[in-house]
Amino acid sequence: MRAGGGPGRWQGWVDTSDPNAPPRRRPPWWPEGEPFPPAWRPGHHGPPRFIRLIGCLFFGALLVAAIFGAGVGAVVGRFGFHPLVLIPIFFVALLVVVATGGIRRMTRPVDNLTQAARRIEAGDYSAQVPESGPPEVRSVARAFNSMSARLKTMDEQRKGFLADVTHELRTPLSVIRGQAEGIADGLYPGDAAHVAPILDAAQTLERLVEDLRTLALADAGNLVLNREPTDIGELLRDTVESLRSQADSGGLTLTADIAGQLPTLELDPARMRSAIANLFSNAIRHTPSGGAVTAAITAEGGQVTIKVTDSGEGIPADLLPHVFERFTRGPASKGSGLGLAIAHDIVTAHSGTLKIESAPGSGTTAMVELPGATGPTPRP
């Protein structure tokens, strides 16, 4: 069913059970988020909300008129006033009632926002508010709910991060304390063999503290890069050679394919070497004996791409979307779970991208893309 009207104007609500009903244009005054035209299947969902509201207002007006008529009759019979004297009083009273209802309808969502904000102030980040009221108020409610959900996620990540840091610090500290107490009590001689575990644990602590410092600087946006013109091919070759002994001890083949002509990049060589070394260390750690880890570097269109590929166990599908999160580790991983997170932050600080492609049993490929070439570096 539809009411008459000119083209482009609201034609009234329609029965959506009619498949031939033409589409209606949403008028500019229609509430945001409400479907248009409002659907009503008789005997199924009942009339639309605004139709019910109009009906309630109509019958409410009839009830008020009846009460007013009875009151006028009583006043005229008691005091002899003319009924017209009470008409302004009636309209003022009606205006007060309507205004009070409208104000209450407007203030209720604001009250909900105020209460939820107080809960967040007290540390309860699960506070949510109903998305009701005028379009502007609903928009504020949606923004508030999104903010509270983000705060809740960040709070959970902070608690998990502190728990993981505590766990990572406990192991090397226990080794240092145990070995030192054993030497102090005379259980172990103070020779190089028994001091070596203390030195290894101290180095582990030093690396962990430096990793945490790098992550903290990256999160705060204060990761300082000491950029200088760098031969990216030479940097990759040096990184591979520094890890060759580690690969040889694990029975792995480590190779690097470096193009004959690569551009010179403006980057921080120390931090970039650390990021690339993290990728190689992960590949070596998760590749069984007899496997291979290969690196390839190419330049095209002013962009340098570095690929580190291994023939290892691969990354489980459920873990792959989280590899750049802090302390993310696989079931058999022995690392701290910070390497890929640090490499990602360093590459991002250089305006580059780091991608991980992997499948269980098919190995893993880490791809670094760096922009900003300043010129070619010829190679023999």
C-alpha cells in the first residue's frame, strides 16, 4: 500500500510481500540506520515502529482530551468559569508534558554515556552503551563502543605482555643465580666450564632487554634511525656470512643470490642488519638438518626486495596472522617470540613492508620490500 505523491518524494510505507512494489528513495529526514521503506508483513512482525508510535500518540491525545473535558465540566460546575479560560492552561500543560518526554528521550542516551565513561575511568573497559536516540547520538555511541573495545584489547595485551616478559626474564635469572650459588657454596669450582652458563644467561638477558627497548621505542614512535648511504647487497652478504657457522652446525645449506647491480639505499645499516639477521635466525631455527635456507635480493622500479626462504616445517595456519605480535611462538619454538615483531617494526620505520608466506610442511618465505633508491651500485 502507498500514498500519493510527486516523483522523488516519499510514497509512504509499502507491504514488502508485494514483489512488484517499486523501490522508494530514502528521504533526507529519515533516521540513519533505519531501513527504508519500513517493511510490514501483516500478522508477522506487526506495523513499523513509527506507525505504533503515531497510534500511541493518537490514543493518548484522545485520553487527554477526555480527561480535559471532564475537568472543564467539573470546574464550570463548581466555580462558574468559562471553559475558554482553561484552554491556554491545557496547551501549556500539554507543551510541558511533550517537552519533558522529548528532553528525557534526549538525555537518556547521554546518561548511558556518562555512566559508561565512569566505568572506564574506574578501569572497567568492557563498558558498552546502547546505540539509540537521534542519529548524532547513535554515532557518538558507536564511537564510544569502538573506543572501549579498543581499550579493552590494549589492556589485555598489556597484561599478557607483562606476563610474557616476566616469564622470559625468570629463566636466565634462575640459571645465573643457581650457578653463582653453586660456586659460592663450593659445589662447583669457579672454572670456565661452570662460569660459561652464567655468561650465556647474561647475554640472553642483554639481548632480551635490547629487544624490549627496541619495541618500546617503536611503539612510542621514537625509534631513531641513523640513516646513511648503504650498499644493501653488501649488507646482505655480510649478514649471511655471520650466520654461516650457525647454519653449518645445524647441517643446513645457506646460500645468497645477489644481483649484479643494486641501488644504494638511505637506511640505518645496524638496525637493518639486525632485522635481516632475525629473519635468517628464524629460518635456521625452524629448518631440520639437511634443509636449505636461501636469500635473494632484486631491484625493480626503485624498490629493493629481499626474500629469505627455508625448507622447514612451515607456520600453522592459525598462527600465521599473529607472527608479528609480541611473544608469538609455535609449539616447538625455543626463541623469545620477539624476532619477527622487531624485524617488522624496523622495516616499517624504513617505510618498507615485511610479509610472511608459509604453509605447514612447505617452508616459509619472508619478503622485505624497501623503497627509496638513490642510485645504482655497480658490481663486478
